[in-house]
Amino acid sequence: MFQRFAAVAFLWGLVCIFTSTAIAAEVIRDIHVSGNQRIEEATVLSYIDIRKGDPFDQALLDHALKNLYATGLFADVAIHQQGADLVVVVSENPIINELRFEGNKKIKSADLQSELQLKPRQVLTRTKVQADVERLQEMYRLSGRFSVVIDPKIIKLDQNRVNLVFEVTEGTETLISRISFIGNRHYSDDQLQKVVRSREDRWYRFWTSDDKYDPDRLAYDRELLRKFYLEHGYADFRVETAVAELSPDRKDFFVTFSLDEGTRYKIGKIDVKSTIPDLNVEPLKDTVTFKSGDWYKASDLENTVTKMTNELGNLQFAFVDVQPGVTRNRQDNTVDINFSVNEGQKTFIENININGNTRTLDEVVRREILLVEGDPFNTDKIKKSEQQIKNLGFFDKAEVRAQQGSSPNKTNIDVNVEEKSTGELSIGAGFSTTDGPLADFHIKERNFLGKGQELGLSSTIAAKKTEFDFSFTEPYFLKRDLSAGIDVFHITQNLQSQSSYDSKRLGGGLRLGYPLSELWRQNLNYRYESNDINNVSVTASPLIQQQAGVRVTSTVAQALTYDARDSKVDPTEGLVARIGTDVAGVGGQARYYKLRVGGTYYYPVIDKWIFSLLGEAGYIHGWGGEAVRINERFYIGGDNLRGFADSGIGPRDIGTSTRDSLGGNQFWRGSAELDFPTGLPDDLGLMAHAFSDFGSLWTVDDTSPTIVDKSSMRMAAGLGISWRSPLGPLRINLAKPIMKESFDKIQQFRFSFGTRF
């Protein structure tokens, strides 16, 4: 019995010994790290988060492996058990010694470098290399090169360093070979191709990038199509798809827009309702910009909401919400419009934040915002503020957005801008009938020192004219909406062919301008100059010879301008009018007062056919016993009366062989012109013009039996063509006088060409 018990006890002891040994073997006795060159062992141990005495747990080992890979420091990692020890073997990622590009010609290496995430002295990882390749490919795609191939090459160096070389095969530009539309029943493909910004590849589009595929431009094209159809009454219109397919050879894109035009609607009933007590809606009905029976236009609704909101503001209703409701009547293809005026939430401006202006001062942007902290929130003023910031011309992008403030009744205004270059340097050359061959140099900074100031220096050297100008403008003088400026000039002119003398003007002036309202602006000016009539021909009129010499002119002037054009650069409708008065005699030797009034009206006849009507008149008269000199009078002919030569009409001394023009103290002139397409592709930039110019110039202070002076009307009619060429504007006019006097000088052909680059 005892022997049996002893045997059982012995066996039990052996089991306990083996069990304790097995348990002890599952605990990490030591940790060894190998393969590391730059990275300290302690750093590796800190990443695995395992310590001596921890058990050999597979979950912990897997977690440690993932942590090491996540650092991006290692190309390969292995963790295994060796007896009671844990062994960590690492293979470090190399360090980038140098980054280079080869094969790139269209995009500079510095520009490509700026897009890379990888930099010298950083750890190289495959993930980052692939991400940088994709960034570089996107840069080339944005420049129209979708066939680009970028191959990263790694050149190994000592001490686990590498040079990373991106081998670039740029390929050719991937252009749009075809733009087509599906579902368009009312407008042809040719008409819709003129609506979108993207263009099909043509040989004459070498100066534009619109024929290069751009995903952002395609999204913009969708919006242009939507606006076009909404402006023509198609309230249900939508772009179902806009697809760009790359040809198999990766050389061309085929762009296809799938459209659902829907029905065209006319305006039915129009009503204005209000939920605001004591608000009479009758005055608001006068702000509606359309009437029943008109074709539906989305812009009419937007304009009416703006005018209605402004009118409510004038009536002291600061917190209102005007919502246009559209009810479709599909049985008669009309839409009923109901403007609902509701009391809006009383929200005030808390903060105005300006972001992205690294160069332009905050105050330059802030003064264009029509709201200040504490003002009632106004959506219309937000939109106008954004447009005014864009009109500065200092930014590529400008967005004004409303954000929730610190409480429900407070709103923050975030102004996000992206600055662009505001400096201009141009060198030009050209030819004009008036001045002959010319060269031009111009340098301008429109945002000097980030203060919104304008600084300019220009010179023009021509066969018959030399001009040097310096100007400086402060748009917000004395922290007010006052435009103040200074000008200095030196001008010499060869007027031998018109009046047998040369002219030299040297002087300067001060300017001050301020708005009287949204459309009216007043400008004040003081000018001091020395006028030199020299090099008078011996065959010139005695009336000109006796005026040779220098005379100082000191002039105070004002100009009142009304501008309601849709664009100041390329107007298609609206009116601009101006009345100006000059008084010379505040110092100096000249004594005269001058009045000049005129205006131009633009009217769109049909799409891209623009009719304009110009009228202008002027009067100058000497005072204090001083006569008006020849260089102070008006001159008509050339550009302001086509069909006649420069200074071609008006008083003239026919008693000499030169038959010199003497200018005139009174004039009027007019012009009627129709601008229309030539029928050639719009991208060529060609426009045709049919015009008729008419006017008269008369009266001089001098008397002589050889002076001819008639106030009869002169008239000419003609045709012209203009081209916005990539080298600059070109204009050719051919005009024939219909009404003229025998002593007038005519010029039927007129040509001008210039360039800036």
C-alpha cells in the first residue's frame, strides 16, 4: 500500500515540474532587435509595446507587427520566438538623398517639386511614391496631357540612401475632338457648342486652352447649359449626364452631354403676398421686372427678389425673406409666380473674417464689404460684396459665405480669397494710320504694397508721337470712398500733315473722384502744363505762325458720369453719359472755359448683334481778352469721324499751299453702329461693323479772308472688321463720305494694329 502511494506521489511531482517548466517557457525572457542601422533599438522597442515578462501571445505579436509597419520606417519586419526570447528583425526604408525629374519640358521642375509630398532627407515609402506619381499625373492632366507616363526610378547609394528620379514622358496634349449633345430638340449642336466653355480642337485655337479637356470646366459647362435653358423658359431642364471618353490611343476626348429639355413656359399669373402685419404689398408689385405673357427667365426672378428686398429695406423692414414660388401649369405651358414676403429671423453680423490674403491688407478687402459687425444680416448685400471684391481684380477667387455665429441670432461672414499677380509688364509694337509705326512700354502695379493703390509708368514712341506718363492712384483717400491720384506727362506730336507745326506738352495734374450713387460719379481735376508750339513750317498759315512759342495752362475741371452699362469692358446694353467742364486761368497764361457733353447707348438687337448710338457736343470760349489757341480747340476727323482724315473737317486756311487745319471752338458729332458676327467661328475673335458717322466743327477766334468755315453737317458711311488676334487688337475701316465740303480732307481707308505681351 505504501509503495503504491509513493509511486503516485512521485508521478504527481513530475507532472508539476513539467507543467511549471511549460508555463515558464511561454513567458518572454528577453527581446533582441536586429537589422536596424539608423534607428535605435530603444525606438523599435517603444513601437512594439511588448516588455520582458510578457507572455508569448499571438495577438500581441500581430499588434506589434502592425505598429512597426505603420511607422513607415521599415520596408520589412519579422517577429518570431527563439526559445524563451523574442527576436525582432527589421529592414529599414532608405533615406532620400536627392529628388530629380527627367524628360519634363512643358512643366518646370520647380513647379513639379512643389506638388511632391516626399522631400530630401525623408524616409522613402512605396505608398508616398505612388501618391506623388498620382499628384504629378494630375498636374499634367490639368494642362491637357492625359497620355503622360511617370516612372519613378530608385538609385541606391551607400548608408541606405537613395536618389529618387521621376522619369517623365509628357506625351502630346489631349484635346477635345468632338462635343455632341443628346436630347436637344429645340437647339442645334452648333448653338449649344457656343453656350459651353469647352471647345472642339481647331487649328486656329492655338492661343486658347478651351479645347483641352478639363473636368472642372466640364462641370462649369453643365451650369452654363442649365442657365441658358432657364433663361429661355425651360424651367424643367436638366443635364442628365456629361461624359468625357478618352480615345483608345489617348490622343483625343469625346465629350457628350445628355439633356432633358422639358417644356418651354411663359409667365402666367403674378402675385405678391405677405405674412408681415401692416405691410402694403402694392409698392412691391412695381419692382417685378416681368409681366404675364413673357417667357419665363430665372434671372428675372433673381432680379425681382433683389429689388423687392431693397425696397423693403427702404421701407424699414430689415429682417425679411422674399421667396419666389413657381407653379407649373402643364396644360397651357405657363408658370404662375408668387412672391412670398415673410418675416425673417432677426440675425446680426457678429464677426467678419478675411482669409487667404497673404499680400493684400485686410482693410482693402473689408472696405468693399457693404456690412459691418452689428449690422442686420442681408443676403443681397452679401452677394454685392462678393462681386465688389471680385471687381478689385486682385484675386483669382473670392467667396463671401455666411456661417453660424456664437448664438442663433448671430452670423459670421467668412471672406475667402485667393490672390493673383497684380503687376503688369507689357511691351508692344504696332501701326496706326494716325501715328504710324509705334512701340509701347507699360508697367503697372494695381495693388501697390497690398494697399490697393495703383502705380503706372508708360511710354509710347511712334513716328508722329512720343509720350511718357507716370500715374499714382489711391482709391480710398483719407479712409473714405475718394479716389485721389497724380499724373505727370511729357508728350510730343508731329502735326505737320494737319497744321504744319509740332507740339510739346509737359506737365502734371491732380485727380479726385467720388461716387454720388451707384450709377453716378463725380471727378475733379487740376492740371498744370507747358504747351510749346514749335517747328512751325515757313509755309504754314500766318495764324499758326503767330501762335508759335510756349504758353502755360492752369486748368480746373470736373466731369460728371452716369454709367448704367452691363460691362465697362465689352458693353452690350445700357447707357453711359458724361458732362465735363474745364476752366483755364487759375494761374498760367491761357484763359478759356470749355464744356463737353456726350453719351453712348447700347442695345442688343439679337444675340451678339449690338447696336450703339453715340452723341457728343462741345464748346470752348476765351475770356479775359484771351483768344483760344490752336492747340486748345477741338478737332474732328479720323477715329471720331471715319471717312475723313485726322483734323479733316472744320475751319481751314486755304490761302497757303499746306491748307492747314485750324480746329474749331464748337462741334457736334454722332455715330450709329451695328456690331455683328462674321459667321466664322467665334473663337477666331472676328466681328463685323456697319456704321455711319456724322458731325460738324466750326468757329475760330482768328479772322482772315482766306479762312473757310462752315457749320454744315458732314456724313460718312462704311464697313469695318475687327480681330482680337493673339498679338493684339486689329481694326480696319472702309468709309465713304456722303456729305462733305470741298475743302475737307477725306480718308476712306483706316487701319490700326497693336500688340502687348
